[in-house]
Amino acid sequence: MMDLREATKTLNAYSTLIMSKTRVCDTLNPKTPEEKNVIEKLIATLEVETKETMIISILVLEMITRHHEQFVFGYTGELAELTEALNRNRAATDEARKTTLAHEQKFQVKEPGENPVAKAIREFKARQGMG
């Protein structure tokens, strides 16, 4: 049987950690490749921790679902605290996802497209047999 207080502490620790890293990522604006590298590592760590907390949340919810009668009647106070921890975790992972997506878009290498004028000239030459 799962210890609800331990599960709550673990989920609270993850949500605090994730929110702290999310705030740090949101405030950083890299100016050098080294700074960009640090942020990318921080984002990678944030993504791993977000996945871990999601897995823990799923495992906790599965356990509660399997043994709901024991938790509902025997641990009402602990169950309320656990529910709050699960909700904080969901909010933290949502914020982390927004941050990671924003940084992915920000650091995405944009492929330079072909200049439309150069493309038109190339196509014209090809049609005219000039090129």
C-alpha cells in the first residue's frame, strides 16, 4: 500500500523544482553560444523532470483507483493534500511545457528559403533553355 504523505511530499518537491526551473528559463536571454548551451541543458533537464513527475502522478492515481474504498474512508485528510499536490503538479508541468515550447521556437534554426526573385529567374532561364 502506498504512503499518501510520502507521495504528496514527492509530488510537492517535483512541482517546486519544475516551477523554479521554469521561472529561471523564462528570465534568461542568452547572448553567447555558451549561455544558449546552458539554457538548452536546463530545458532538457526540465523536460526529463516533467516526464518523471507525470509518471509518478499516473502511478499514484492508478493506486488510488485500485484501492479507492480504503483511501476515501481511511485517509480523507491525506487524500485532500494529495489531490492538491496533483493539481500543483499539473499546473507546473503545463507551465514547463509552455516554456520548453517557447524556447524550442526561439532557438530553432531557420533554414533560409530561396529568394523568390532568384527562384523566378532560375525558373525563367530553365523554361527558356538558358540555364
